[in-house]
Amino acid sequence: MRVSMADVAARAGVSAQTVSRVVNASPRVDPATRARVEEAMAALGYRVHRAAQALRTGRSRTLGLVVATLATVGNSRMLQAIAEAAAARDYALAVVTVAANRSIDDAFASLREQGVHGAIVLNEATRLARDTVPPAGLRLVVVDSPADERFAIVQTDHAGGARDAVTHLLAQGHPTVHHLAGPSGSYAAGERERGWREALTAAGAPVPAPVHGDWTARSGHAAAAQLAAASAVFAGNDQMALGLLRAFADAGRRVPEDVAVVGFDDVVDAAEYRPPLTTVRQDFDTLGARAVDVLIAMLERDAAPEVHEVTPALVVRDSS
């Protein structure tokens, strides 16, 4: 038997109209009453009828997600984290991609056609979001971006994580630390490069020219030839670090005896690399949950867009 609003109202000791206001995220409900209604809904197993709600309010209880690619480890893990966080808040998720045949404006238009009023924009797609004007009525949370008053930002402290990695390597006695950076134009790559440079400058160590890869293990392997003289390398992500490890092994360079390597992300298999990889751990679960919470606050309570930063953690293993 389907639980009705009247059932919830009776259990919570409020009117059906109050339950309706809670369901439709109306600000005209005080926090204590809202909590009581939500507790009654949970106890009775009340589920929102999404189609009916969308017809009444003109809004679907769906969040959008805009991505340029899901091929990278970071993006796929963020998708998982965002999907789980949205489901926990009883929201569906509509994913759209931007590619050669679809601009970010097309992606935004597609979401609006689905009744979506708020979206999260991931990593590579955030640059595209900064270069356009989002449609009226679409609230945005972007992951990794310079400050922009048009939308909220959720990001890892990439520069701080990079500084921790470089400081760790310098503490092992290395005269400097070379950097295998991510692609030019990536905000996260730029911030990690900034943190690397700041740590070396603060320590009075030489600052070698960075070598750029494209986040893939293949590009890390190719970059090893330009890092043959390095005694320590900070790689912009774990996949490029994996390519480095294989290239150094092929060249007979031992890690960490001849060259120390630190990555960034702490992918699931980082501890299984040979040797296990020292890396900077991004908390993708927290990033996803924070992005969802911030977006829902903007949609339901008209919260102002702000910058939210998540602190990463250095995980020391055998490679350094």
C-alpha cells in the first residue's frame, strides 16, 4: 500500500499542506517542523512521486552532471561519488557530455529540457563553463575552477597537496624535485604545478622546467626520457606516475634507490604498483557529496554560491 502525504501528516502531527511544502522544498517551513516531517517520511517509507511533483512544480527532482570525458580515473570516481550522494538525498542524476559534436551550451539546453534546474560541472568541462553564459534558471556547481561569482566551486586544495609532496621529497635529501605536470589548460594541473613551484622556491631549491603529460600512463612513460637526470619526481597524477615507474624499470633505474616518485590522486591500485606508490590522496567521496550538498542548498534554500575546498592527504609508501 502506497504511503500518502496524509499518512505522513498524521504521523508528524502537521497538515498535509506542510508535508507538501517539505516535499517541494518550500522555505516556508521552520527547521524543527521540517525535521519532524522528514523523520515521519523516513519511518513510513514515503517516496516522492517524481512525475507528479514535476507536473506540479515545473521542476524535476533531478540533478545534472556535465562532463567532457569519463575516461579519466578522477572523473569516473567523481561520477560514482556524485551519483551515490544524489541518491542518498533522493535525487536522480542526468549525465550529459560535451564533445566535438556537442557544446556546453547544448549540454545546458539538454538539461533544461529535462526540467533540470541545477548541475555539477566536472574538471575539464569547467573551463568551457567559464567561457559561456549559463541559461537563466540553471544553478551551477563546478569542480575545480578559479573563483567566479556566477557559480559555486568545490575543489581539492591541489596546490597544498603538491607542496606536501615536494616537501616530503626534499626532506629525503633530494637537492630538487622535477615535475611531470598535467596538460596545459587544466586548472588542477596548473594548481599542482603552482604548489610544486612554491615549495621549491620556499626551500631555496632549483626549479627545473616542468615536463607536461596528458594524464595517461603512456605520456608518463614517454616523459621519462626527459627526466633521466632526476633523483626525485612529483607526477601530476598516479597514472602518469605508473608510466614513469615502468619506464624507469625498463632503463634499469631503481625506485626509490635511484629516483623517488610521488603521484597524486591515490587511485584504487596505487598501493599495488611496483613499488607501492607514495601519492597525495584526493577524497573523491567527500568532493562528490560536498558538490551535491552545495547544489541542493542552492536549489532548495537559495544559498549563495561560495568556494568549498577539501584538504588532501599525503600517503607515504615505498616509491619515495
